[in-house]
Amino acid sequence: GYYNKPEATAEVLDDDGWFHSGDIGEIDERGHLRITDRKKDILVPAGGKNIAPQVIENDFKTRCPIASQIVVLGDKRPYLIALVTLSEEAAPEWARERGISFTDLADLSQKPEVREEVQKHLDAVNANRAPAEQVKRFDILGKDFDQESGELTPTLKVKRKAVLEKYTDAIEGLYS
């Protein structure tokens, strides 16, 4: 259970004492469990295909050196979108090396060169995916996610629900 949190513990333990973590996994040929996704993170766009967004997100984060986080969204929507945050260390260094002037991360997030860089890596991610699994539109946020604003867990995982609530305007803008 959760330390000093009986309500949270009650939510994840069933009557038989089984712990329901919300993780999705697979057992490999050696009998080892590998966690592949979070159950509540599966997206089902309007087309009906189940999509694991973390696979897309992890692929993008390994490719794009200036990005800190990406959240792929699109549950019950016509297509997938993404919200991207920039790395507070890597993005400014990248920009300085290219002679791009900026005042802060929010300013840098609006530069066309940054958008082109993110698009280039997103195109590479999309190239290996079925059309329903491709991110069609994205926005670059002016600040990184953090724990204090409730967007990250203590283990630095993105809280999808918190992002959906906080960035409703940006999300709706990507669908308009």
C-alpha cells in the first residue's frame, strides 16, 4: 500500500488483497514481466484503434535532443496531437550554437527554427507508424512540466489528466 495514505491504498487493493497498479505488461520467453504501458494511458481515437501513447512519446524523446517532455493526446478525437516541452538545458544551448536569439524558454518555444526541429523529429517518429498512430499536429509549450504545478509525479512521469485540464486551450486549438 501507500505509506500513510489509507484512501489511496484502498483504491488499488481489491477485496482479495491484489494490488492493481494500472500497468500493462507482457511476460517474455524467460518468464520476466516487462511493463509496457499504463492502462489508463491507452488512447482510443475516433477511428477506434487502441494506441499506447508512451511508445510514441519514448520514441520521440530519444530522437529530439531539445525536447524535455511530449504528451500525445487524442482519446475520442479524430487524430493524435502532442504537447511538447523544451529542455531547459539542451534547448537554449542548441539555439545559441545556431545563433538564434531568445529571452527565455517561452520565447524560444515560439521560434520557427525550434518548431522545424521538433517537426523533423516528429516526422521521423511518424514514418514508422500507421496513419492512426501518427501525431498530426503539435504545440510547443513555453515551460517544462514540473511537480510543483502538478504535471509530473514524484517519479517524473507526466500526469496526463493534469495536462489535459491545464492546457485545454492549447489542445482545443490543435483541433480547430
